[in-house]
Amino acid sequence: MAGMATHVITGAGSGIGAALARRLHARGDDIVLHARDAGRARELAAAFPGAGTLVGDLSDPDRLSWAFSHQSLPDRVDSLLHVAGVVDLGPVGELTPKAWHHQLNVNLVAPAELTRHFLPQLRAARGHVVFVNSGSGLNAHAEWAAYAASKHGLKALADALRQEEHAHGVRVTSVYPGRTASPMQAKVHQQEGKEYDPARWIDPESVATTVLMALDLPRDAEVNDLTVRPGR
């Protein structure tokens, strides 16, 4: 993806999303960073001079359309990078509807709603939608039911979208990272009652490299699914 491409990124405040924002910003592409509120948007704008921001609460996808109607959306979108996510562990017997709804809203319904809003721009640009999923989107383990369900659903969303938008030239990629050193991973370890050592897990920069590879691949090819596992 050469030239001054425009990328809309969720989850740019930390981890994989921040690594992607840094790399794309450094190479001169235009980035539009999603933020949950105006205060967070100001922080992101300060961290990435020249970047655009878009405010909306992913935990309340029913109101995203209203929020976007009061803002200027980019006219061109070459890629939509879904990186934001939340996780709350617990056995099925203890997970409340609130925990289920929160993870499904942020991890699945909000990405679907964002994609719906940006499809016209993506079609016009023959753009790319990247879903940063998780190993939990392929396999579910004990106490990960709600998170894994949201990520299995995200895989279904990506697979359906790929078939629907192929004729429009829109590429769709799902990336399934294993455990990645990030604030989310620190939270997971806390919930698991384990000591967190970031050196054991994938560097977010490594996952960002795989996403950029998919974005920059020539138009004669498309990466559909990419699994990234810890190398040590």
C-alpha cells in the first residue's frame, strides 16, 4: 500500500494498535485514531502530530452512528484496522450478562458497526479491513468463554465480509496473535493470578510487522488468515 494512504485504527493507545500507529505515522501515511472519549482523543492527537481522531464508545455500539454523525469522517479510507479489545475471564457459571455484553459489544458488534460506516470509503479505495483477532478466536479454553465467543464471532464476521466485498476489491484479513506483551496481557495475568513477564510473550511490534505485510502485499494476492505465536 504505497503513497499517502489513510488508515483508521482502533486501540491505538497501547499494545499492537500503538505499534501500528507509530509505524504508519512514521512512514508518512495519514492515520485516523479512534478514541472512546474526547479526552483520550486529545491524548492521541498529541502523541501523533497531524493525526485525525474519531470519538465513539465501542462498549455502546448502538450510539456509534449518532456519535459519528456529529463528526467529520475521512473521505478516503485505505484500511480499517480493528485492534481494540477487552477481556474478562471467568467460568460460565459465574459470568454475568454484563460481562458477556461488554465483551461482545467491544470485540464484535462495534467492529461490525465501524465496518458498516466505512464500507463506502473502503470500496471506493479498494481498501483493506484487518481484524486483529486472537488465538481465542480459533480455540476456546476454560474461563475464556465470553472472550472466545466474541473472537469466534469476529472470525465469522471477517469470513462473511471477505466473501461479500471481494467483488468490490476490498481485502479482508484476520490476524490471530498468541499472547502479546501489552496492558491487556498484564490484566489477564492478574485475573489468572500469575506473575506477568512481558519478555515471555510476543512483542507488539512483531504483530504490527505481520499486519503491515498484509497491507503492503501487491494486489494480486490477499492474506486471509494469519496466526502469530510466541517464538520463545
